[in-house]
Amino acid sequence: MTERQRAALLALPDSEAAVVRHHGLDAEDLAAIGTARTPATQLSYALQLCCLRYPGRHLRAGELLPAIMLDHIAEQVGVDAGAVADFARRAPTRYDQLAAIKARFGFTDLSRPARGIMMNWLETEAMAIVDGRILLDRLLDELRTRRIVIPGVSVVERMTAEAMLRAEADLIAAVDNNLDADMRQRLDALVDEKVHDRQSRLSWLREPEPRVASASLAEILEKVALIHRTGISRITVDPVHEPRLTQFAREGVRYTAQAFQQMRTSRRRVILLATLRDLEATLTDAAIAMFAALMGRAHLRARKRLEQRVAISGREGRDRLMRIAAVLETVSRAARAGEDIAAALRDIMPLDMLDADAAIIRRTAAPHRDDVLSEIAAEYRTFKRTGPQFLQTLDFHGRAGTAALRNAMMVLSDLDGDWRKPLPADVPLGHIERRWHRHVVVAGKIDRTHWEMATYGALANALASGDIW
């Protein structure tokens, strides 16, 4: 803290709201004050009592009192505020009064055993607090509540710092003792081993994957799998320590592998554990976001292909109509002239082309509708390998209504993109959206490509809605 901040910690109240809040005197207080004989000693008694209560320290000799505080207390006592001048000149009386006030109102000094008791309390509080200023403020409030006189800012600062250090040391010892030899070896390997000549495994784990691509998703999942292999998920930490572990994780993100190597072994491993816990959550979110982006891109590409096909079909359709118009004109002209219609048709186009045009027209005229899903199969290559890897790496949970989808996810995970393995006879279909049905079930059989794409699409939607997590 700056000197100004330190001075403000135990400053006398200098606002009306603060004075009214902290320096009100009740009937018992006024009765005790009334035992003093003169206005000056009565005012001195009241001032010292109020100062012991808030800010919780002794009133210093020659200390300048805020006018609003002096006037407020003098008014309650019923004496002139100017009597304070006489009080300031009589040090022996002030000390005698202070001893009497402490005895009557139960104030004690911060000495043994009170100091040991407060340190134990402070260390317990420090377990869940990582901000030293917050802990210091709590200590000051607790000292006031227990009527323990605050000796000075430097003393409580040292107590707070000591409690913070002990809480950190206790956490490091507790977590490090829970690590087995294999976990320690794997954690150490993150900073000791290299992915290549100039990059540690830890640096690789923290490397961003900004490009939307199946290879990017595969690398993110590989990072998550590496974290899983360290076994950190098996380490349970008391929830009270979570704030400090979060602070360790923030520190760990900034440290280089070299900085980790220079740390004390136990501290390094615990900070690595906290960092990996945070990285695991971040990478899991990144994997889910990448999966959703890939599914969105697949639909976008399918839509573009559909639009291109419709545009090409439109151009070809115009050419086809012109050919049919020529056929009709030829037939009409030959019939009117009594000519051979077959010969006339052969003169303008091959009969095979005429048959092809007729087939296309019949197919086009049949009731149907084009949709994006008719073009989605081409995107299957993106999900053939990374889809099963996504399902195998992350631990999914879901609401009861997603049971069919979760069963389908298990099937996909077991198939592992291997088409030599057949779909099970009872392949789940309850999760398939209606718009997918005509693509998934074709002539009474399951189209595997569309079933897998429909399942991945349903998973992306369920993750976005929170039905699966």
C-alpha cells in the first residue's frame, strides 16, 4: 500500500455519516463518562472511548481531531468542544483514563494469547482470500469486534502477509502430498520435454488455434487428452482453496517453461496443476466452439453448392426448353406436311438426347423439394475422424430428454469412423430431426453418412442450447 492508503486505514472519521455511525454514545456510555469530574476529563473520556471503538486504536498525544468528530462527541457529552485543549495538556490523566476505559469496556491489547488466537483466525480466513487488502480489512473489523486494540498499521500488515504466506504454503503442501509419482513425472515433463527444439509442451498447450479447420479441432482435442493423461482430475481440492488455485492459474498462464523450472519443485507442480485445470476448461470450450463452427461451415458450404446447382440447373433448363420447343415445332411442321416425323426429329437432335431431356423433365416435375441437407454429404470427410475423437475426448452429460442422442453418440464413438464396422441393427433414430428423415432413411435403409451428420448436427444444437454439456 501507499503511505496515503496506510494512513487511511486507521484514520479518525471525518464525515457526518461516519461519525454518526461509529461515535454514538448510549446511556451506559454517558454514565461512565459522567464519573469524570470536569468537562475536560469528561470530553477526554468520551474521545478515548470512541477512538478505541473506531478506528480501534489509541488516541495519539497531540493528534489533530476532525472538527465534525469533536463537535459530535462534545454535543452528546454536553460540554464545550474547546475543553479539549485542557485535556491535551494533561498526559497523566489521559493515561489513567485509558486504563479505566479498557477495564470497564473490555478492551485488550494485541499480545499473548490474543495475538496467537487472532493469527489462527487470520490463517483460516486467508485460505479463501487471495487479496491481501481484503484480508487486512477483515482483520481490522475482527479486532474491533473483539475489542482488541489495533497497535498500528505495520503490525497488522505483517500479520496479514504472514497469514497469506502460510495459507499458500499449506495449500501447496496439501496438494503436492496428493500427487503420486506418475503425476509428478507427467507434470514435470510439461516444462522439461520439447514438442520441437524451441517449444515446451506447456507452451504448445497454451498456443491458440484460431483457424476453423478439422486439423485445429484435432489438435485442441489432443491437448485436452494430454491434460487428461496427467491425472489432475483425480486430485480433489477443498472448495475453500479454489480462489487461491484460480490465482495460481492466472500466474501460471504468464510463466515461461524456464520460469517454472526455477521454482521450488512443490510450488511448480501445484501451479502447473492449477494452470492445467484452467487450460482444460478453456480448451474444452474452444473444442466445443470449433465443433460448432465446423458444423456451421458445413451447412454454409452445402447451401452454396445447392445455390450453384440451382443456378446451373436454371441455365440448362432454358437450353432444354429451347430444344423441346424445336422438337414440338418440327413434329407439328412434319405432321402438317405429311412428312416422316421420325426422320424430321433425327435431323434436329439425336434421339438419345431427346430421351435424356424427357427423363430430366419427368424427374424435375415430380413432387419434391431441394434443401441444404441434400448437399451435406460432401462435408462428411470433415467429421469422419474428428467427430469420434471429439466424442471420445470429452466427457458429455445431458438431460433425460437427450437419451437417444447420447446413445447415438456412444455408437459413433464405438464405430470410430471405421466403415468396416456396420451400424448396429437397433441404431438410434429418436434424435433425428424431421428435416433429416428423408435423407437418413432411404428405401427403408439407413444412409450412414446422413445418419452420422444428423447426429453431429443434433449434438451441436444440444451443446448450444445447454441440453448436453
